[in-house]
Amino acid sequence: MGDPALPGVLVFGFEGPYGICEAHVEELQKHFTLITMKQFLENKTEFSQKIQAIYLWGGRPVIDRELLLSLPCLKIIGNSGAGLDHLDLPFIASCGVKVAHTPHAVSTPTADLGMALLLASARRVVEGCQLAVSPDTKHFSINWLGQEVSGATLGIIGMGTIGYKIAQRAKAFEMKILYHNRNRTHGGLCASWLWGSHIPQG
């Protein structure tokens, strides 16, 4: 469990789909005593006063009112991701607990994957790969190239960090960018992008 003199951090566990990232464990243990949810539930009396933080990985442990009210010394919840929809922020704030998250940690790889999926879909990459490796394939259709990406129009709903990064990548394919956002994005690369404050119906 680590050095008992260090502040306690509640984590879901170390294994399985919601176990915290193995690469993070050693660094965390230099500064905190990591307490798993299983350990906490088995001995709430001992650990409830020690836990000062919760480290969320994959949305676990689930933060509900019962858990928050059982941790009187809790100071902060660290969420390893951008989204906070799974957290009751007003109630957490009413408990005097702060929330930290990582809004830009995966923006670049997510934009890379988004662009990769766009290209794969338009150019039928997955289907082509399946045909290429199939022992039953005798020839490819002459029309197998799919849809043109270069010079095409790309619509983006929500020009946040990820949407902006996808648009940057799309410009390398000379794509025309149309986007919908509450506010217009100004300056630099976005000067040539077309903005709509609403989406036409029909």
C-alpha cells in the first residue's frame, strides 16, 4: 500500500480495464499512499480519514454522494481525461472539493485518429485490406479508390481543441472547412474557414 505517512489517494485498482495506468503507479507512490477501492470498502473506518484525493482512471471509481460523504478529508478529485460529464460538479463543490482534469492531454492523438478514420472511410482502407489479405481475392475493382479527400469539403460540429486540430490536418489535403460553433474562431489558419452560427434544418 505504500508509506502510511504519505497522503492517501483512492484509486479503483491496479488491474483490469479500470486499473490505473501501470506507468503512473511508481511515480504516484513516490508522493502518495495508493488505496484501492476494495481496500477502502473493507476498512472504511481506517481509510476514510486518510484519503485526501481520488484519482479517476476510465471514470472509476464512480464518484457518488455516498462516497463523497464518507471521505471527510477529501480535498481534490483528479480526472485523467477531458470530460467531466460523469461528475456532479455542483455537489462536489458544495463539499469543498476541487476537481482537476487534463483537457489537452489526448487532443493531438484524438485528432490524428479522427483524420485517420476519415481517410480510411473515404478511401475504403479497411475493406481494401480485407480484400488484399483474403486468399479468395483474384483482382480488385477498378473503382476501388473510394471518394476523393483532397479538395473535398469537411464539416466540423464544435470547433474546440480537437476540432481545430482536425481542421489543421485537413488543410494539408486542401479541404474546404465548414464549421459550426457557438463563437467564431478568428485569425491565422481559420481566416479561410466558413463559420455558421446555426445548422440549417432540412
